[in-house]
Amino acid sequence: MNYSRVVNILRSVFSVEVGLSDSEAQSLLRRMLDDPEQRSNVERELESLYQDDSVSWVLLLDNDDYVVYPADDEADAKEYLTSILWDQVFSIGTSN
């Protein structure tokens, strides 16, 4: 499956080349997810991604197009992606 929305967020928000601080990146992510349709699409894509046994978590974060985080292994990469994206997407708006 193509995870274009997740990849776009990683490339345009969390990539080291973009140069945002952690708080700036999270703020930008929240603004992106303020659009209900965008949020729903990202949620569905993340749910599919986490069920896909063929995905390389390392390559999602560090590849020829962008670098978010140079993970040590697949578990480290998945944990990092969970902290910056999954936990944020599924907690935004639910703690009010």
C-alpha cells in the first residue's frame, strides 16, 4: 500500500532538512489535522500502516528522499514514529 499522506507529513514536517523544532513540528501537525477530512485520511492510513507487516519502519524515517530519524533498527524506528505521529494523531482532540 502507498502511504503518501504519512510520507508527506514525514517529509514536509518532521524531516531534518525542514529544520523545525519538535514543538514547531507538532504545532504544524496539529494545524494540518484541524481539517477533519485530512485528519480522517491520515488516521486511516496510519491504521493500515501499523497492520502492514511488509513495511520498513527504518526506510520510512531514513531514505534517499528525506531523513527524519536515523533509527538503530525496525523496533527503534517504529517506536519513534509512534511517538511523533501515531500518539499525536490519535490524542489530538481527545483530551478535551
